[in-house]
Amino acid sequence: MTKSFRPIAGISAFLIRRMACCVFLFACTTRAESPTNIFDPAATPAHSIFSVSMLMFSVTVSIFLIVGSLLLYALIRFRHRPGDSASEPAQIYGSNQIELSWTIIPILIVVMLFLSTTRIILNTESIPKPESAIDVVVIGHQFWWEFRYPKLGVVTANELHIPISDPAEPTPTYLAMSSADVSHSFWVPRLAGKMDVIPNRINTMWIDPKEPGLYLGQCSQYCGTQHAKMLLRVYAQSPEDFYAWVKQQQKPANPDLGNNAAAAEGRTVFLHNACINCHTVAGTAATGRFGPDLTHFASRDTFASGSIKNTPENLKEWIDDPGSFKPGALMPPMHLNDHDLIAVTAYLTTLH
Amino acid sequence: MMNTASTIPIDAQLEPPWVLPNRGTVGMVCLIVAEAAIFMIFFVSYIFYLGKSLTGPYPAQVLELPIFSTICLLSSSFTVHFAVSSLRKGKFRNCTIGLAATVLLGSLFLLETAREWYHLIHDEGLTIRTNLFGTTFYSLVGLHATHVLVGLIMLSIALGISLGGRMKEAHSERLEVLSLYWHFVDSIWVAVFLVVYVIGR
Amino acid sequence: MADTTPVMEGIDESLAVERSGFEVVYEWVTTVDHKKIGLMYIAYALIFLVIGGLEATLMRIQLAVPNNHFVSPQVFNQLFTMHGTTMVFFMGMPMLFGFGNYLIPLMIGARDMAFPRLNAFSFWVSAFGGLLLYFSYFGASGLYGAGSAPDVGWFAYAPLTAKAFSPGHSTDYWTLAVFLSGIGSIGTALNIVTTTICMRCKGMKMSRMPLLVWLYLVMSSMVFIAVGPLTAAQIMLTLDRYVGSHFFDTQAGGSAVLWMHYFWIFGHPEVYILVLPAFAFANEIVPVFSRKAIFGYPAMVAASIAIGFISLSVWAHHMFTVGLGPAGNTFFVFATMTISVPTGIKIFNWLATIWGGKVHFNVPMMFCVGFLFQFLIAGLTGIMLSVAPFDWQVSASYFVVAHFHYVLVGAIVFALFGAFYYWYPKATGRMMSETLGKWHFWLFLIGFHLTFDFMHIPGLLGMPRRIYTYDAGRGWEMWNMIVSIGAIFQIIGVGCFVFNMVHSHYRGKIGGHDPWDAWTLEWATSSPPPSYNFAIEPTVHSRRPLWDLKHPEDPDSDYE
């Protein structure tokens, strides 16, 4: 390769690699196997964002291709070749018409993009709430999520159950969110954009998944040591399944433990230890509010805010030392002896 | 294109005299803008939290118009201006008098502020930690008072130099720069007066 | 028509005398010479560039695979806090102020800055701030006992920074270090503005100043308006933590959002403060290596001022997810989108400068070409983020991290590298090695793109920022691995650069006073310049005084 071509080769390689990356990135994203892909919307807010994003991508990618190609062309066409004369090129100081044109055109693009964006903002933030909406109060804690259904008398933690919404008769879920301590953020990408969860402030958002399923997300505002493991699990269910779940959750803990002696012993240990300072089990003397409500603990697939599978082995290890899973979690090691540990675990696994 | 000698372009014929603004003045204006930005945020906090205190005491209950201290501080701007213009005209004794009057008036302002705070803390039970009003009031007025104190220290140094007979006409630009700072401190007080004692009550 | 006077290379007689190490150190520590202070700022910033880079590398090792245990969550949270704080306040600001300090008096034909002692004071205050921040690794007590650096994130949101949630002193190290850096920044900015307005040489009207000087003027003016809010907020935070006030105490009715407003009223202009000098370097380098005057000087000045001005009004685009309401969100969408207009104008003017020129691909120009493409992309991802609904998805995710690193590394660091290669001959008298420079460029380019191109994807796939680990099964693993691999190339590239700088100091080709055949005043004196800069105060008649001297038949003054 002659010397004069080396820079072109370099620059072309550079730019072609850049463009290939962009196309590749985009393709990957749209087809990626990810349960939290923002380009795989499953509810109206996420759909609106998806459509305005496509418009915006097409505008920005076009601008990149046009300006990038012009730049590449200029660098190649006007490069200094070794045989060139030593004279300086014509000195052009400016041109008012050209300046005007590349001021006006961007202004027009900005206006168009602005109007499209405003429409989506208003559609998401300013629409009236339908009568049939499900109300959920979301309270962010360090490092778990509290969910209360005021009209249904349900209190749970970390796993949010909501009914799907039929477009013919919408039943969206309205979330009224605040924090008990520091700022958090509620983000389930396939359902909606995120909304911050801030103390001394109530933020609202709504979601309306059309298909049943499990939608994942997590806290998106740095809130301390275990910000990374403050996961979200949203279970969208058919109305029948949802109301069946509600009915179960409305009951207090079953006082009758049958023949389960270990569980009965475990309940005694639970009620006589510091557990009750932080946790609530409806129907018992445990009414603590600092930690998650455990009344229906065993009905959940996970605990520790979605980061640990809910199995007796994991549960035992967690109660013994939460820091072994989630260093920095605010639950202290309970210092129970082995016998009590097994008993309490047995009790908690009966709390369906 | 490489010589061993550097070539500096110069022009033997002078164009119209090349006069640029005074360094001290420009520097002080920059400092004033930066300080104004800091004060602005304290004002914003004050206004934002008006009416949001969860408990009393409240501004209308405990604040009285600080007429005396305002008159002191505003007149001190006149006295410092008098000092600067006297120095420019070479009237050194008047300059000393002007500076002394400014320091005196500024000190009276601070004493009056101290008296007001004593009353608020001991009689009304309002401290910086009492409520949002206490927090924003003491921080804003306190920040201003700190700036007054710094200004007084600088003015006292100038007064000392003037009393020692070492203040010359050539120093008038520097004294003017100092007086700019003092005028700034004064105008912040006007804003505090309006926001805290008039509108906020 | 200007006369000239050839002046022999400044002969510094003191060089002939052997000086003890102590005397040399004493001279540097007590200097008020803008050139020495500038070089100290730059050396200091380079050290923190390496330290900040080390912190980033440790984070990338931790995140390369899911559920990694390379560092604990506590250490990881300190790493991202220190990395951000270091890079912004103790690398970016000192580096850019260092270049400004060195170049501005030379470019305007002045002897020094307006307030040399304030200059030295500002440097030492900032330097102390950096040392204080790093002392926290040894001396601070935090949430987890002794020896903990701050772990609240570089923007230290309330109420995480309240005494209740961040006990001990590690947060206070952050507050105090950044506070001191702010004092230093205001001091240097004051010096730059005063020098620019009051110390230009004869004939250099404002409309004849090099664009670098204009951009530093705008940037310094922004410092006055932007740093104040952060200083005020930090005073309030410290009062909250120690005196029991309630500025950000949500239990007493205080507002967490207020801290966010104050921080971003500082934070957004701050990133423009960081990027404007990068534009400044491109404005000097691109014309010289295209052999053409900058296209549209007045439009460039107007665009720079417009960017400075508008950037003061866009801050809440960092808060689109806070729930400001449709009116608030819409206003900030609009303001943010409008800033793309003057920014676009600048890119088009650079394009027009290259168009019709004769482009020489020396190392400074290669870095500036990288800057141009990368800044274009960074600006476009910025426009994407200004679409608030899209931001509702990707705010606080790796998409945003990728965007701002594209600006900070892809635009600013690349322009800085270009500036190093361009002005190194002026400061030392020797040229840096072109071969090593090319190795540096290509390695760093590959590493930059591996890391920051692919970093956009996890953001789009739902990965938030500031997480010390993540589960498998989210589709993030491969991308994180690629991102981490890119770090290796960047490290090697920077290694080449540091070696080049040291080696060239002793073995580099002698550059002479004007190795690039450039046109601004700093090339009219020797390399390195004598302590007094110019033997005689220059007189200028146009924007490119040396072009006029070299082309007396066709001077710029005929066209301006």
C-alpha cells in the first residue's frame, strides 16, 4: 500500500467498523434473549416509548450516516498526497448562506422531534385514571420492595402480582410510590420506563401488561450497598388467577399447624426472638414494619428481593447469616442455634 | 519553515491607544458573580421551604423588620464611596474618615444581627435545627454575615494603612475594587431584607 | 503591514548553572509562572488519570462475568464513587485548566496570567483536595469501619448522604475534597477571564483572539455560575450532617429532589465546562493540519457562547425520572434539544474547514479525527436521551454510562491526546515520536470502541448502573465481557503514551519554535518559551498573525 493510501485505509477501516458496529448493535438488541429488553414491550407505556424510540433512532442514524460520510469523504478527498505542491490551499473564511442553512435545517429537525416527544409525554403522564384500575402502593426500602393493595387489604413484599389488562375493558395497575429511607427507582423495562421512588414524595405510574407472565426488573437508583440485589418480579396474571391470589393473601396466617411439631416449635422461637421487631405475620403478635411482611412468605418464589430462590436450604442459610448472600443487607445474623434455626425454617415454610 | 530565530510581529506605529479594563475590577466582578451564584442557592432554599416547616416557630411570629441594621449597612455603602472618591482626589484625611465610618457602621450591623440571633435562640427557641425555617434563615443570614465580616476585616486593614499615612492616590483603584465587594454585600442584604423580612413574613 | 523583529532563542542563563535537586523542587513549589503551574496541573492530572483508570479496571474485572467475587459490594461502591469524582474533579478540571494556564497568555501575547499568585494558590488548593480525597482510603471511617473511601456515588444523592445512612466521615471527605477543588476552579477561572479581558497584546481585539481563548473565556464564565450551586449544596449537606439542619432531611419535611436540582444545576454545565476546551483544541489543530483557516470564525464564537448559555438551562434532563410532571419534562426536553443546534453548527464548521484543504494525518490530527466522529456519535446519543420517554427507560442504565463516556473519553480525552502531541514540542522543545503516537492511537481507538460501543447494549437490555454484580440469564454477559476486554487495549495505549512522553523528553527530535507551521502567537517564541514569554510585546492585525508574516502577499487582515 502506498503511503498516501495508508491514512485512507485507516480511516475507512475505522469508519466501516463503526457503521458495522452500529448495525450489529441494533440487530443484537432487537433479537437479544433478554427478559429486560426495552425493545420487547409488553405494556402500553413501553409500547409508546418503543415507537417514539424508533422514530428517534431513524432520525439520529440518518444524521450520523450523512454527516459521517461527508466527513469521511472530505478526509479522503482532501488528504495531502506526497507529490502535492507545497502551496497552501485557498483560504475560505466562511459563508453566511451556508451557516444559515445548517442552522435552519437542524432547527426544523429539533422541532419535529420535540413535538413527537411531547405527544408521548402527555399520553403517558396526563391521561385520566380509569375506575377499574388496580391501586398498589409501592414503598421502597433498603434493599427490598413493599407492596400494599389498600382497597384489597393485601400486604406483600418483593413479588408484585397484577391482573393483565384487556384492551376492550382496561384494568391497568396504578402504582403510587414513595420510599421509607433513601431514593430508589422502579424499573421493569418490558412494562414501562422507570420512575424514581423518593422519600417524602409520592410518584405515580401505571402499567397494563396484555399477556400473562413474569416480568423482571430491578432498582435503578443507587441506594446503598445492596442496590444491585434489589430485584423486581411482576407477575401478570389472568383476572381469575389474580383474584385467587388476592383471596389467599387476604387471609391471616393459619393458626393450625397440624402435626408439624417442628413448625409449631419454630413459631414459638419466632415469636420470642427479635424477629417480631422487624417482621409482620398477620394473626400473630409479630407486627414489625421495618422488614418484609412474612404472612405469606412461602407463597413467594424468591426472597431477599428476588435474589435468592425460596428453598428451605437457602432460607436456613439466610436466617443464619444474611450477609453470606447479600453482604450489607440490613437484616442481622440472628445467632440461633442449629435446632432453633431448623425449627424457624420449618415454620416459615408453612406460611403460604 | 524552521528558523532558529523566533519571529515576533511588532508594529512601530501605534494605533489608537490600546487600553484594556483594569484587572482588579474585572477580577472582582468575576468573584461577585461566583458569590452571587452561591447566595442564589441559599435564597432558593429559603423560598422553596417557606410554609413547609412541620413545626413552629414561624417567620411571622418571631421576625421583626431590621430597620436599624439596614440603615447602618446601606449608609456604609455611601461612606465607602466617599472614602474612594476622596482618595482619588488626594484628600487622605477624608478617606480615613470614610473608611472608619464604614467599619463602624458595618460593625454595628453585625452587632445588631448578633442581638437578633440571641433573642431568637434564647427567647423564641429558634435554632438551625428547630425546623426548615430555622435551617434556611440562619444559613442565609449567617452566610451574609460571614461575608460582612470578611469585608470588615479587609476594610480595617485599609483603614490601618490609611491611618499610617501610607495610602496614596495610586491605590484608589484597589480601594475601589474593595468597595465593589462591599457594595455587593450590601445589595445581598437588600435581597435578604426583601425575601426574608418582607415577602417571607 | 506589520514589521517583525527576529529575536534569538531566549537564552536562559540559569540553565548553565548546576542546581541541586532541592533548589529545583523549591523553584517549582514556589513558582507563580503560568507555564510551570500549567505543567504541574497537567502532571497532577495525569497521575489521577492513571489512578482513576485503575479504579475503572478493577470495576471491569468485577463485572466481566456474572456473580463475580473479585471485589466486595462495599469496595465496588467506593470504586465507582472514587472513579467518577477523581476523573471529573481531579483529572478533567486540572488537566484542562493546566492547558489553559499554559497556552492562554502565550496565545494573547501576554507575559503571564493576570493574578500569578492566585494562580499558584488555586493549583495548590485543588491539589490538596485530591490528596484529601485519597487520604480517605486510609483515614476515613464509614459505614463499614475504618479506612473507607466515600461510597455515595459521584453525585452523592440525598438522603443517602445523611448521617443516618452514611455514618462516619467518608462522605465528608468527598464533600471537602470537591469543595476545595471548586475553590481552585473559581480561582483559575477568575484568572482566565481577567487575563483574557485585560492582558491581550496590542491590536488583539476580542474578534482576533484564537478560538481556544474564546472557548476558555466561555468555559470560565460558566464556572462562576455553575460551581456556586455545588459549593452551596455542599455547605448545606455538611450543616445537615453536623449541625442538625434539615436542608435535605426528608423526615423534617426537607426535599431529596432539591439536592438533585442543586447538583445538576452544577453538574450539567460542568460537563460542558469539560467539553468546551476539547472544542478549543480541535479549533486550533484541525485548521493547522488542514492548512486552512477555520471556517466561520464568528459563527463558531456565537455557537460557543450559545452552548454555554443554553447549557445552564438544561439540567433537569438528568431528572426526567423524578416525576417533575409533563410541563417540567417538556421544558427540559425542549432546552436540551435546542443545544444540539449550536453543537451541530460547530461540527459542520469543522467539516467545512477540512473541505478543500490539504489534510496531513500527523498524530495530533488523527486524534482530532477520532474526536470528530466520536463527538458526533456522542451528541447523537445525547439527542436520543433528550427524548424523555426514551430516557425513562435508559436513564441510570449502562446506555447513559456509555453516552457520557463517549463524550468524556471519545471526545475530550481524544482531543486532549491530540493537544498533548501538538503542544508538547512547544513546552519541551522536542517532538514526540510519531510511530509510538500511532501505536497509542490505534490501540486506544480499538480499546475505546470495544468498551464504549458495546456498553450501549446492556443498557438497552435493562442493566442499571452502579451494580456490583448481576445474574446470568439477563442477556448481559457477553457484552460485559467485551466491554471489559476493551480496557486492556486502552491500558496498553496509555502506556505507550506515557512512555512516549518520557522518552521523547530525552531523545525526541528537536522541534524548533514552529514545528507544525502554525499561525498563532505561541509559535512565535522559542520552544520552550523563556519565562517572560515574548522579548517584545507583539502587535497583531488579524486572527492569524504568523500567517500574515509568512504570507505577506495575502494576509488575513485583508479579509477580516
